[in-house]
Amino acid sequence: MKLALLGAGVLAWLGVAIIAVLVVNAWSDGNLVWPFFPIAAAVVVAWLIGEWVTERVFLSGNSEEVRHGSA
Amino acid sequence: MALLERTLASRELHDPGFIRRIFADTRMAPLWAVARLYLGYQWLLAGWHKMWGSERWINLPGEDGLGLKGYWERAVSFPEKGSPPIKYDWYRDFLQYMLDHEAYHWFSWLIAFGEVLAGVALIVGAFTGLAALAGATMNFNFMLAGSASTNPVLFILAILIVFGWKVAGWMGVDRWLLPALGTPWEPGGLVRPMRGGAGPGQPPRPRPT
């Protein structure tokens, strides 16, 4: 179950990469502002899915949050 | 001698709270995500033009890298009026060496793929600090070659993201990658068992004091 959830999270971020490439391909004629919004929307959706997965996969037990560079 | 010892004595200077708030607090993650997205989009767009655009550098019917060759030739040239694009002789020598050895054939692939990869990595927030550092290195080289364009702004943004590497990818893949892989000084959950340290679910080994 946890593996499936993790797979869903990975797929969500893979989707962001694919959407970003497709958007740039479709609107690569100029340095436009509009392509930024679908990419940002995809990132927000993937982030929400990621947080949902994190809560169920990584924070379900007594897992610790790793803080790199902390004192 | 005492003065030297006192000057070089070990002291840790702490960052003020607002610096830690900006560069290490996850509450700032949305702001870093916007910066990361903007920078990533710019790199992806630039790389896309070099790979598949009408004036692309690679993937052409003929020789690859002729666009880069033209760029380097303009950069190393001395105009009849005004100052040359490159200010540092050592950098001009470097580009001339690359031109003489026809390195533009493979270097154009490196730049195009590097820009696309840096762009995608920044957008999804994977290895964000390293991707920003790669981007900053490319900006730095373009500026050394005499191209201002958007490079100064993108360079500053990339450097800020490098400083904020811990939280810049928090709303991204780094949320999982950093705890899993860790850093050279703090191995992550996947690396720790391989190094003979504590496994997942076990407390980390105590740090040497």
C-alpha cells in the first residue's frame, strides 16, 4: 500500500515534468508569462499529492523529519 | 604569534534569526517555489530553443554546434570600434582553445541538455541546490563571454536558491530526496544502512563531538 502511495507521488511529480516540457513546446515562440501558470498549477497539485503521500508513508509512525544542515 | 592564534581561533558566528527564517524555514517554501519555478522555466525555455527551436544549436541535418561556434567566434573577436566582448584574456584563450579543437560539436549538446535538465530539475524541485548551481555556472560563463541579457538576474536568483537549498525544494521532490539520500555530512535513510549506520526507523548514530 505504501509503495503504491509512493508511486502515486512520484507519478505526480513526473507529470509536472511532462506538463512543463509540453507547455514549453506549445508556447516556445516567445518568453511569455502565460505558460508559467499551468506549470505552477501542476506543481501545486503535485505538492498537495506529495504532502498527502508524505503523511501516510513517512509520518505515519514515529518517523523523524530529517533536517539537513541543522545544528 | 598570540595575535595570529587569537585571529585564527575557532569561533562559530551564528546567523541572525531573519536569515535563518529566509533560508532554512519551511514556511518560506512557497516563496522559494515561485523563484525556483521562474528560474526553471527560463532554463527550460532556453534549452528548448537550443534543442528544437528554429535557430537550434543541435539536432540539425548538418553539423551540430554551428550556432555555438558562431557565438564563440563573436565572443573572441576584437571589434574595430569599442571594446571586445570578453574582458579576461584567460577566458578568451579558453574559448579560442575550444574553437581550435572544434569542441562546439559536443559542447553544444552539453549546454542544450544541461539547460533542459536544470530547468526540469528546478521546476520539479529535484536536487534543487545543485540544479541552481549548474544554472549559475552557465550564467557566469555567458556573462564572461560578454552576454548580459537576462543572465545577471538569473545568476542572482540562482545563487539565492543555492543558499536556500534546504527549503527551496521543500515543495518539490527534494521533500523526499533529501531525507532519503541525505548529504555527504549527514547520510539519509537510504544511504545510512549501506554505510553500516542505523537503519530506517532506528535513531541515527551519535555525532562525533
